[in-house]
Amino acid sequence: PQTILQFSPDNLRRFLIFCTGAPSLPPRSTSSITIVVQYNRASEALPIAHTCFYKLDLPDYPDQDMFVSKLMKAIEECATFDRV
């Protein structure tokens, strides 16, 4: 959670796109959404988002630096359905 709280507004938007597939919350949404995080066994794989379920699969990375690096790569390289 600390890493996400330190994201710039642009990276927060990218994280939202990665986890939900949408660049913004629906107009009538509540002020927050819940993204379920599931930790998986240690791996060097990128995080996996299940956008329909607001679920994020995170491998158990050995350190914070690898976690940040892998998460940033995942959110920077994902695309949305509308190519935003």
C-alpha cells in the first residue's frame, strides 16, 4: 500500500487502468473501489490483473525494489480497451 500511496496522479491512473481496464471510475461509483490482492509463490513474473473482478495477483518478490520495478513495468505497458 505504501508504494501505491506514493504514486503520482499519472501513475495512479495507470494503476487504475491496469487493475480495472478503465481510465476512470464510473460516474455513479462510490468514492472508492476495492482491489483484492492475492499473493502467489515467489516468482520473477509480472503482476497479473483480473480486470473484471478487480483482482491483482502479486508474486512474493524478495524485496521492495523488485516489487516496485515489476509493478511499474506492468502498469506502464498495459493498454485499455479504448486505447487510453
